[in-house]
Amino acid sequence: MNIDPKLDLVLERELDLTAEQVWKGWTTPELICKWFCPEPWKVTEAEVDLKPGGIFRTVMQSPEGEKYPNMGCFLEVEKNKKLVWTDALLPGFRPVEVPVSGANMFFTAFILLEEKNGKTKYTAIARHKNEADRKKHEEMGFYEGWGICADQLQKLMKSI
């Protein structure tokens, strides 16, 4: 995959989980609610229709109780290997006119999994349409937030 450092944010980790465990954590709504945003924030709702054109929806709640819906559309689904979605499209590939999230920008996310010896190279990529959106996403805490979430995912999946 061609990464453009001016437009793309990339987080890589080695998780002490199998690719199947990571996949389950990413694709099971009840599990997504337990790890998908950095504490003390939480996910109160998650919906997954795991197919191209299917829905990927979460509702994040701030510590003050304010709710932030996020809705997107899966573009690629390759079990235990690749999950791609965007918030620029609604389910059924319907274009969005205004971002559904509070971030007020669109991006496409790639979750890439590569298992070796029972551990998984975990790569999360957020692709943006312009440098301003990439910078905004980075300043919102992409590396810290997505890193914390990866740690929370690992902790949760090792406990079940």
C-alpha cells in the first residue's frame, strides 16, 4: 500500500493476539463497546454488518454524557486480514453530504492484520483527502487515542 505521509496517519503495533482474536474484537458489536475509544470515554452502541456496503456504526459518549454518533460503510472485508471502511459513505455506498461525526472531516480507515507465531502485526491507517484534515485528525490525538484503543483491545481479548 502506498502511504502518503502528507495525507495518511499510520499506527503499527505488535499485538500478543492471534489475527482471529483481533478480528473478533473489531467485528463483534458487544466487544467493540468495551474497547473502541480511550477511557474515560465509552462506546454505548455499536452496529456491524460485515460486508462491503454494510454499516459500521458506533456512538461514543464523553465523560460528561454527551453522545457522538459515527456512521460509515465497509469497503473491504477480508476475514482475519483486512477491514476497510469510510465515513464518507453511508451503508449501501450512499454518499454523505455532511460528516456524521463531531470531527467534521471524512477519512478512510484500514485495519491490516498479519499473524506470525501467534502474534499479530496490527496496522491502522487513516487516509485523508487533504493535509488539513490529516493534521486535524493527528491533533485530535490519532496516535495516542488509537494506540490506547489497541492496548485496550489486546487487554480485553486476552481476558476472554
